[in-house]
Amino acid sequence: MRSGMVLRTNALIDKKDGRSVVIALDHAAIAGPLGPLEEPGRIITMCVEHGVDAILTTKGFVDNSLDSWDRGTALILRLTGGFTVLGGRFEEEMVVQPQTALAYGASYGAITVKFGHELEGKFIKQASLAIDECHAMGLPVLLEVMVKGSRNGQKIAADDPEAIRMAARMGAELGADVIKTQYTGSIRSFENVVAGCPVPILMLGGAKTDSVRQVFQEIHDSLEAGGCGIAMGRNIWEHEHVELMLQAVNGLVHHHWSVAQACDTVGVS
């Protein structure tokens, strides 16, 4: 199955620069029709036209946007979820089988593990067994690693550098092919995350922020630290000028734009 793994990996990560722009469009399964997610075909068309490398989304989103996909845009199909904002406890369950991802033509499956959660053991076992199954079919896995819990009586911050460094490595130890995780706030601390993880790392976007410049700065700095790109959603498609945001992040990741260039593209100071 090595050939399938290699071909699918190449569909996600550009061989010319070892980087990737992934747009996350999997939010509707948890929070319903947010903004541009009301029209799956339209937002997929925007992503395709602006040359994103891959789209992370769900079965239903793919089903309702088929005419908008291009053969050059990789699909990362979400395999875990199982909760909503209507009262779910944000506890990950396997909700899609690996063979379904292959049937959908996915290049990757996506799984989330929340390290430090009270159900950490369950999440780890679930992810490890699912990765084994995916790899047996030639399907690589993007593992989103998040940190929860407390240390010395204090709640661990989502971007805690040492916790993220540990979680990224622990995700790699489960067999993940790519890690998606939080930026740690500085180039030096994220360099330590990258140095401690033997597989490529994509920076996740997290909660929506009002500062576009901050988003661009974090993308730029994560790349300077050795990250291989982004896997972002709301901070891109909830902006009033989605297509300009797509152009800007593609420029940052693949064309080594400065933060100033990206800001000029979107029209922010």
C-alpha cells in the first residue's frame, strides 16, 4: 500500500516547497450553517479558484458541492466528531469509517485527539486503531492534537508551548502522517514544537479573531519556525472578503509573502 500513501501525501503537500494550504470547512457538522457554509458549492469554488491544496470537510459537505471540486484539490475527510453546540460535550467519537473516506476519494482522513482530557485514554486508543486501519488501506491521516487538563492546579492554556510540544510528538507516536495544532505564540517556542515532531505540522486557525494582521503574523511566524503550512477555517471564510483572504494565505505559505504584502492584499493596515 506504500504507493497509495505516497500519492495521497503528494496530493496534500506541494512537492516544490513542502508546504500546504488547507481550508477547514468541517464546522457545519458541529455548529450548523455558519456564514459561507450555507452554500457549500460556492465556498468550494472559491477555494479551487484560489489554488488551495486541500479542503478538510465532511461527507455531507462533499455530497452537496460535487460540481465545484477540481481534480487538483485534495479532500481530507473528517472521521471523528459526534457532538454539537446543542449540548454535546466535545468528546470525539469515530463517526466515519476509513473505507468511507476512500470511497469518497479522500487523500487523507482527519482525526482529533484531546490530550489531557478526562477521556484521554479512549481518544488515544481510538485514534491509534483508526490510524492502523487507515494505513492498511493506504490512507494517510491528519491528526489534530489539542491540549486540555491542568498542571499544578492551573488550567493548561490551549497554546501552552510545552503542552503543544508534547502533544505534537505524542500524535506522531500514534502514527499520524501530519499534525494539525495550535501556534504557541512565538517563533522560538514553535521551533521547539517542530524540532520535537518527526512529521510535518500544520497550524490550526482556532477561534475567530478580529485582527487579520495577527492571523497573518502567526502564519508567517509558524512558517519561519519550520511549520509546513496551515489548516484554517473561520479566520478565513468568515472575513468579508473571503477570496482576498484565500489569495493572501496562499501568498504567505507558497510565495513567501511578507505580512505587509498579505495585509495590503486584503486592505488592512
